[in-house]
Amino acid sequence: MKKLKVFSRWGKLDKGFREKAVNYAIVLVAYLAIQLLAATGNLKNSVSGQLVPICTYVIMAVSLNLVVGFLGELSLGHAGFMSLGAFSGTLFWVLNCETMPKPVALVAAFLIGGVVAGIFGFIIGIPVLRLRGDYLAIVTLAFGEIIKTVINAIYLGVDSNGFHISLKDAMSMGMEADGTVLINGAIGITGVTKASTFTIGVVMVLITLFVVMNLVDSRAGRAIKSIRDNRIAAESIGIPITKYKMMAFITSAVLAGMAGVLYSLNYSTLVAKKFDYNTSILVLVFVVLGGMGNIRGSIIAATILTVLPELLRSVADYRMLVYAILLIAMMIFNQSPKAIAWRAVVAEKIKSRMPGKKNLKQGKEG
Amino acid sequence: MALLEVRNLGIAFGGLQAVSQLDMTIEKGHLYGLIGPNGAGKTTAFNMLTGMYAPTEGNIILDGVDITGKSPEFISKHGVARTFQNIRLFNGLSVLDNVKLGLHNQMKYAMWDGIFRTPKYWSKEAEMNHQAMKLLKIFDLDEEADLLASSLPYGKQRKLEIARALATNPKLLLLDEPAAGMNPQETDELMKTVRFVRDEFGIAILLIEHDMNFVMGICEEITVLDHGQCIARGTGKEVRNNPKVVAAYLGGD
């Protein structure tokens, strides 16, 4: 009867805790399923190549949800933070992966990517968070583009005299003959030793979930949500609006920076163009489709919509058309009252078949 | 010394003088009323007292601290809480969370304690839950603690707003039309609650209200505003018989 006991405890647990446990479980089960497929040789190449990007986009979607869903501000520059994290982290990795022990260099690369994105989140947040609604969206969009354009124009090299930087071209850095070009303008960083694996990606996803879900369900998270629900009321009960807006914005930027490192270390070259307006919008689409303030929705939407374009490769000509239709279909059916009612019925059916049903009900009443 | 001293308070929006030369003294533990026809400047006065608007003239002294033109956050921390004419709850949050947000500045733990679930997080959250439930019980809302604030019926939403304001541990509570949209029984009940709050928490209450039975019934002193200026002050009886007040409400010269 051990099983029954577990179920009855499950029913008594705090609802918030159960929600979180299910989210962790979804990620872990997906991880184990993929590992199993890989071990038995059933994993297609097209899918295995998508595993790290999926993890990246899940982190991006969950972290953007903190700003869009929980703080209630529309940010269109999330890819900018991803870019800053990717370039700083990768730069560190390229310089140190030979000399330092690999795991140490990798952890440091993630931390540096996160910290750099966080610092820029703070700097950008100062002017941006004074704005509201559409204005904030426009300015974050501009910042995302500025970051992309600036990184696209940077030439950075290192030689025996130290670092050289230029915004013109590689020659004008005036390096010695022994120098190497690290960032080559629009060509970006090349020859990166790949380091990201699916396991690292899943660990990063779990860290992101841990940080965001616990933050949202705490004193600070309540304050962040109160600003979304009613800014004037939040002010009137003494919530420091700017502080909590900043907290949400920076946390989101740090996580996006780490996602950037994860993403870039999956490829041998890194270019700034990848982190443009389209990427920001793509992540926003994940958040909106998954549901504002719904973390599980973000995970699922990011996963499905990252895999989908790959699966649609067979109908290459109509790929974007099908993708768009699917987006619209998801939008209509995901939140429609009938679909929600249908999901409730299904959930009820599953519950009634569970052995611990009686205990569950008792747990609720007690 | 009085709890709140308002001296010569005024605000102009461009050429429009919304409130001018308003004087008011509020003592600890008393109930005050602020009445006047629509557009008299009552809510504007509230907005200046709570820092939503910065006055263009005059001073507001709360318990010896000059709070004139300070931020709402500062004023809330110094002990002024309010409710709103059009209810402003955190609709996406539970009833309990709404009150816990009122406790935000009373019980603190850092962001890191929240993320890493330190012992401090658990003890402070338990304390907050306990305090919030105590407040909810006073307002007969403890049964609904886990519901969304938006799902409460209108009367209970009004009560929840008062509970949230009280959670900030105020010295002065400002109620902006607390009985608006209530039926006579609900108004009666609210009157009892307001008196109870004053006695239980020992705070001063200043309220705006159009329901004259309500105002005359519980307020010890009433200030009447018209066109942004104080036209009368006194007990309910004195105010009712003041010809200026009658003229302001019914018209006349």
C-alpha cells in the first residue's frame, strides 16, 4: 500500500509546491526519454541537433516570462541580453578553455555571460524602466538592435601587448604579427571549441526554473506581481516600484545571458546577427502562446515551436505558411473556453483512474 | 500634538485651482469625514495626502514629519494608508496575497532567502500568513483566503481593500467612498466595521462619503469642501444646518 500513501501525501501538499514539482518532473522525464532514445539509437540527427537550442529557448522563454508575464512590461530586446551573454561568455571560453580545467572554464563562462548581461540589464533598466507600456517596448526594441549593431562592428584581437579593439576593421587594430583576432566584426567569433551538451542544457533549464519559480513565489515575487496588477495600489501600500521592476528585469537579463552562452557554445562560430529582432519576437511568441505568467506553458511552447520548423522541413516550401497557421490555431484553441473545459474533463478522467483517488479527496477536505 | 496637520494646502493643475487653502487637524483615534458635491476636490485632497499628487502650496505634517510632496512609498512607510474610490485590488493574486502585500514593509526577508528557501523564508512567511489570516478574520474573509481577489463579490472586495490598507500598520487610514454601491444593510455593517477598526487599532480615520446617514452616523467632525475650498467644519448637526452647505448641495446664493 506504499503507493497509496504517496498519493494521499501528494493531495495534501501545497498547491504551489505541486505545480513546481510537476514542472521539474516534465523536464526530467523529457531528459530521460531523450537519453533512452539516444542510447537505443532511435534519435534522429535532425532532432539531436535541436536539443541544446530547445534548452536555450526554454530558458529564454521562462526568463522573459518574468518580465512580460509577472512584471507586466513588454520587453522586445531579450535577444540583446542573450547576445551580450553569448559574446562575453564565449570570449572567456575561447581564451581560457585551453589553459583552465574544462569544467571550471565552462562554469566561469556561464557566470561571466550572466553577470555581463545582468550589468547591461541594470544600465539599460535605469532609463527604460521609467517608461511604461508601448514606450518601454519601443525602447527595449531599440536597445536590442543597438547591441546587435555594435557587436556586429567590433573587432577585438589579442597579442603580446594585450587587447586591441577597433570599430573599423581587423587591420586597424595594429596588432603584432603574433596576434590573433578574437572577434572579427560581422564574421564574429570563429573556431569555438564546442562544449554545450544536452545534459548541461537541462541543468541550466532546471537552474532557471528553480530561480524563477521560487522568486515568483516569495515576498519579492508578490511585489513584482502587484506592480503588474495595479501599480497605483502597489505604490499606495509602500512597494518600491523601481526596485522590484529592476529586480525582475536584471534577473531576466542574467538568465538570458546564460542562455546565450549555452547557445553559442553549441556551435563553432558565433555571429551577432543571430540575436536580432526576430529572435526577441520568437521568444515573445513562446511566452504569449504558453500564457503570460504560466511557466509550464513557456516550457511547452518553446519546445514545440523550436522542434516544429525542423519537422516541417519535408514541406520546405510551405514551412512558414504551416508554421503561421499552427500559431494561429494554438492561439485560438489554447485559451478558448471550450478547450479549457475539455482539458478539465480529461484531467478529471485521469484522476478518477488513479488509485489514490479517495485519499486525494480526503486530503483536500482535511 | 495632532497626528496630522494640514496647513494652507493647495494644488493647481495649470490654470485650474483644484484645492486651495485647505486646513485640517486630525487627532489620534478619531473619525473624520470629508464631504462635498462632485468635483469639490475631495479625492484630490486624498491624493495629496498620500503622495499621488505633489501639492503646489502648503504643508502636510504627519506625527512631526513633513510629508509634503513625498513619494507614496515614503508616506505609506510613515503611516498613511488608503483605499480607492474605484476599488484597486491585485486581481490576479489570492485574497491572502493581497493582505500579505500590505505586510510587505513590516516583515522582510531578502530576495536570496526567497530563491534558496532559507529558514528565514519559512519563518517569515509563516509569520506573514498568521498576521494576514488574523486580519482577514476581522473582516470575515478568512474562508476566502485562497480565492482570487477578483472573484470576490463587490462588498467583500471593499473589505479586502481596507484589510490590505490596515496590514501596512497605518496611523491614519483614508477611506475614499467606502460605502459606494452598497445596499443599506451592507452600509450598516460597514459602519460597524469602521468603528471597530478605529477602536481595535486605535488609528485615526478620515473618510470621503456621499451617503449622509453613514457620515453623520459615525464621523465626529466633518469638513465640507466646495470648489476646492473648505466652506464649513463641525459636527454633523452643525454642518447640516450651515446655510453655505445647504447652498452648495442644493444650489442657491
